[in-house]
Amino acid sequence: MDQATAALLGAVVGIVGTTTAAGLAAWQGRWATRTQIDATNSQWRRQMQRDAYSALVQQAMSITRLFDEIDYKICNGHYTGSDVDPLADAAAQSLHDLSAATFAVILEGPLDLADTAGPVEDTTRAWWIALRTFGDVVAQGDEGVEEHAAAEAAQEAAALAMGRFIGQAQAYLNHS
């Protein structure tokens, strides 16, 4: 092999080696960038889910305080005609906010957790109906023993649904 062929072969090997190294470096850079983007997106999604779950829990706690106040007023004879409309309006707004929070959980997922969020809203609405029925019966002069028991059972069902949601949300966040 003469010197010109050897020089040409060396140049070709150098060009191929440099091109290959540059291609591998570019591929590695793209892979690292994609990995970083995926990690950032995953972290962002997890935070969005955490925020949605937290909003649902906070709204359910707010409704619980409101409904407990209404129950207290009914049981102690402080639930008068002037209380009914403002409390009903507050309950309607709180239930609307709960519905929005439930919808956010459904959007953020995962599906099994979204399925657990629905009963929180459903049982809370049933609690409001039972509580309102109890208040109406007491306002008519009856003691409403059965209606109060129904309201307490509805409250317990709402608390159980909320407990299931919280437990499942914690498990999901701890394992994802």
C-alpha cells in the first residue's frame, strides 16, 4: 500500500469515526433531553393530580363543617324560616364547588381513583337531601327522629366515601 492510499484510508476512517462520534453525541443529547422532559412532565402531572385530590378533600371538609352547623341549628331549634334560604344557598354553592372538584379529579385520573371520587359527591348530596328533610320536618313542629337518623346515616356514608377516596389517593401518590 502506498502512502497516498494509506493517507486517504486514514482520512476516511477519521471522517467516519468523527461523524459516528458526533451522531452518537447528538443521539445521547436528544435522549438526555427527552428523559428530562419526560421527568418534568411526570412531576407536573403528579402535582396537578395532587392539587385536584387536595381540592376535593378541602371542599368535602368545608361542606362537612357547613352541614354540621345546619344539623346543630336544626337540633337546637335555631333553624328558622330566615335561616333556610341562606343555608340552602350556601349548601347549593358548596355542592357546586364539590362537583367542580370531583370533575377535576375525574379529568386528572387515574380512572380507579376517579371512580372513587364520584361516590364522595353522590353521598354528600344524599346527606344534604336527608338534612334538608330533617330540617323541614322539625320546622313543621315534629321531632323528626327518623329523619335525623337518616341524616346521620347519610353523613356516615359520606364520611366513608371520603375515607375511601383519601386512602386510595394516598396510595396512588405514594406509588406513582
